[in-house]
Amino acid sequence: MFNRRYLCLYGLFLFVAANFTFANSCSAGKSGSSGPYCGLYCLYSVIKLTDKEIDVRDLLKPEYVSSRKGSSMAELKKAATDNGLYAETFGNLNDRELKNISNPVILHVKSSPKSKEYDHYVLFLGDKDGKAKIFDPPNPIEAKPYYELTPIWDGTGLIVSAQPINLSNIFAPARKKFVFFAAIAIVVILSIRAARKYILQRIGKMNWQTKFGFSIIQAVFLAGIALFGGMVYHFTNDAGFLARAGATESIVSANIETFIPKVNADEVKNIITSGTVIVDARQSEDFEAGHIENAINIPTTLCKAGRDSKLAGKDKNSQILIYCQSKGCPYAAKVAANLADDGFKNISIYKNGWVDWQKKSGAKNENK
């Protein structure tokens, strides 16, 4: 019955989406909308699940979306309560606690795993077979593994319900687990102290050098226990970094510029004569106005098929140099991330870009 309601909700949302433009909507396969209304669309979906009558236009008000970047959690909470619902915000939640929530939750996430900012909202509709049911309007509801959700979620959200919300039920399992492990830690520490006292009594008097050495051994032992426990957790737990290598890949992708070598103008002068593929990451009109000799234009908006066409015949081990307009231009890093995803391994970035190249090489825009 509940799944039928989800299907009805999806159909209704497609109807609404046909009548309202999603600001900055993404192409198929990506987040439904990273524009300013994604949070309100999630809230609208929750309201419809509670069988309340509402027109989506009643939510598209300045008081509920005061910024071009979208609604804040406080604004979404106000919109929910103004429409007769109960709402509670939370922060620093993890996936285990999220599983305990039976009500719909609006989660604050990244619109893309490569994004550095949390700029999007999706709707959590509960746990199914160990996976999170996620509704990212206007895409269909999908079951997403938690190790894919946690790298793009900042741990904050808004619980929305037609009934009063009891937060103690949500956090009770986490508190019990904390008390359990805290008790174990206390027992271990007290046991070590008791063993230390017993050994010292058996040995008798020791000089300060021996006592210092004994303290070092004790510290190393405790550090070893902590290291072993951490490794076991991260190798065996779904939330661990080492158990799910894919969970850390999005972090690397979001900060790909940090890991890619940078070159200056003098190095570029040598590179352009060495057979390196030069990629201009700017928009086509900027590229046509002037670019580094033999550069290929691959803007950030070009899809994978377009990139494959531009780089047809290029080996994945080819040396690739990417630049954009200037030092503050983000396009080079974004295109670098796209090409890295496409399998190219030897990528470098000319950070200072076309503006610096014009100064150092004397190149000019063709329309001047």
C-alpha cells in the first residue's frame, strides 16, 4: 500500500514538474535539481504523503526561499509548520541513526559527489533491505547503499511528520552503544592500571629511568589497542573508510585539483612542443576569441560522449594540460575531474590560465 503511495507521489511530481521549471536542473542520471527550490519540492512531496491538500505554488514564497542558493533548514522548517506539520532539525547524524527514523527526512547533500559544497536536498523515505530509499525529484525513488549516501551527506536534515516527533527514540540506540563502549574502555584502563600497580609491587623499587621506560611501554600498548580497534572498524564496518573504497573516491574527486600537478607559463612553453594534449576548459565563445595554440575546447558542460569525440584516438596515458581563464577560474579543475573519471591518468593544470599566457607569450584575442 505504501509503495503504491510512492508511485502516486512520483506520478504527481512528474505532473508538477511539467508545469514548473526546475532552476539549474541537471541532465538525466544526475541530481534532479541543485537549484533554489529542491528543498521545497522535497517538502511538497512529504506534504502530499500526509494526504494534505496543497498547491506547490503556496510553497514558492520568498519567506521560504530567501536566497538564490535555496532554502535554509530554518526556512524549510517554517514552511512545514506553517502548513500544519511537525518538523525537527538535527545535525551530526550518521547512517546508523538515520535508519532508526521512520518519518520522512529532508537531507542536506551535495548535488554531485564531485561538488565541494552541500548545495542540494533529497528526501529520505526510510530503510529497505539495508538501503536508504531516496527520492530526488523528479527522478524515481531509488534504493541507495548507505556507503554511497554518507559521502555526499553532511549529517544534517529535517524530520517532517503529521504527528509529534520523539527524538529520544532516534538517538537511544546510539546512546546505548556509546555507554557500552565507554564501559569497555573504562574496564580496560582500570585493568591496565591494576596490572601496572601489581607489577610495580612485585618488582619493588625502581629508578626513574625504569619507571619512565615502563610508562612508555604502557602508552605504546594503549596506542596499539586504539590502532587495532580503528583498523578493525574501518575494515569491517560499512561506514568505515577502508571497507568501502568508493566512499572516499568522491572526496578525492571533490578535491581533485589538490592532487593534480600545477605548471607555470615557462613549463607550458616546453609542453606545447612535446605532443601534450592542450585542453581549454572555457566556454566556446571565449575559446573562439583566443586560445593557446593547438588547444582543444572541452567546456565543463560537455557530456562524456562529447569529450570522447573531442579526444578520439588519444591514449588514456597521454599527457594532458588543462587551463581556463585565470587563477580564480574553477573550470580547469572541473574538466580535470571529468577527464580523470574518463580514465585519463596524466593530467596537469595551468592554474594562471589564458590571462597569464597572454602576458607571458604575447598572445592576443582574435577579436581585438
